[in-house]
Amino acid sequence: MKRNGEWLEIMIPTDWANQTVFHTLTTHLGVSKATIQKWNQVSAIIKNNERADVNHKVHEGDTLSLHLFKAEDYGVIPEKRTLSILYEDEHLLILDKPYGIDTHPNQENQKGTLANIVAYHFQSSGQHTRVRHIHRLDKDTSGAIIFAKHDLAHSLLDQSLQARKIKRTYLALIEGEIVPPQGKINKAIGRDRHHATRRRVSPKGQNAITHYSVVEYNTKTNLSTVSLQLETGRTHQIRVHLSSIGHPLAGDLLYGGKKKIIKRQALHSARISFIHPISHEQITVEAPLPEDMATIM
């Protein structure tokens, strides 16, 4: 696969030959049916320089082209602010999100979010692409977060996330000492009927699994540094799970943490690892601890 202007070109190899365009896109590239339908409606699939019929077959040596890099509206208002970029290519962007900022707007024309700053980065670097976040981090959670630059990357990364192929490792400061020092929290999470933004453990909620491992316990502060990995990505999952076993995040007032030692929930997305959706290379990035957590640790 290679980029040619606004198009991504795919040369059909022998083992892809004599299959329909639709089968090629779904099976070999992993494109969703909804995305193919969207592309088909706007003539974004070309075979050998002519609009492709998705039901026609491809042959060895054919060139299948996808209109991925067309100019798009950013979707949010660009806003100038410095970004900490961990990885970037023409398909995706991984940032180190600071705490105290929302991932994306929650209402029309809202500013002050990470998405607004990403839009400015695209604008200032001549990239006319919509801002597409693959996952989100809470306002006061810091660390690594992924954005896609076009429909194909968005579709494939979203599928990887749902299939648990994007490995996200968090570091947290929690209250007390967890026993045993390694384990799995498997508790469904649902909305709290008595609080608009709060979640709670609920047997009627969505399945949620968090793995934890204690890195260090500080007897003086009665705080543990814990490494966590998510099997699922429910809203406030780590915060709810740790609170449910009596070890809330330091500073997490919403879920029972104390604010004395830190002014926000002490949670950081430290590491992301996955297979690149286009190049199929292993991508691993690490976001350094922010100063407030590093000082306490």
C-alpha cells in the first residue's frame, strides 16, 4: 500500500485475486460494511482508474485505490496550544494528554478541549482532516491517547479496540495496600441513578474487567503505585473498580479518594501498544509521568 496524492493505492497480490472488491476490503483490509457503503456512495473506491463496482472481482496486478486523504472539515474549532506528540504519521496521531482538559467537546462550538488543539495542529501543518479520537480519557486523567486521520485508520483502530488488541497500561496512585498485590477485578459497571456523571458497580451494568499489579507500597503515605490494564473500556472503569474494593484513587473525590496529597485523580495512561492498522508494524509509545504524580512517587 502506498499513498498517491489523496488516494491510498493497493496492488492486488496473487492470493487476493478472483475475489470481489467487497470481499477484498472486508477480509484482507478489515474494513467495516458501513464504511464500504459510505465510500461507495461518494465514489471513493477506484479500480484501475475507474469507479469500482464492489461486486466485481479483482485480478492479480489490479490497482485498488481508496480516497482517504481528501480535504475535510476539522469538526471542531481549531485552538492554538502546544501539543506533546508521542507518535505521528499520515494515518494516526498519538498524544500525551495533559490533565485538566476534556478529550473532545460535549456541545457545539465548544473550545478548550484536546480535540480543538489537535485541529489547530492539523491546520498549522497543512493537514485538512477531521479530528477522530479512538478512545477518550477523563478530564483529569493524563497520558497517551490515539487519534485517527482518515476513515480506514478510524475503522481499523476502532475494531482493534473492540477486539482488545490495543493494550493500554495505566499507572495510578491508590489509597492503602492491596492484598493480594496482583489480581483481576471483574465487576459490571452501570450508571448511578442518583448522580448524573457517576458510575457504579451494578449486576445489570456492562461487563468490565481490570487487571492490576502493585509496583510499590509506601508505608509513610499509605499509598500504592499500581499498574493497570483494561480488558474493557467502560466510563470511569478504573476509578469505579478500585473504589469498589476499598482502594480509591488518590485525589478522586467522586469515588471516595482524598484530595490532601494531589488535586486530581492520580491516574495516567502510561503506555499504549498495538499493531499499526496500515503498515502492520508494532507501535509502542510511553507517556512520561506528569510532575504532580512523579513528585509523590
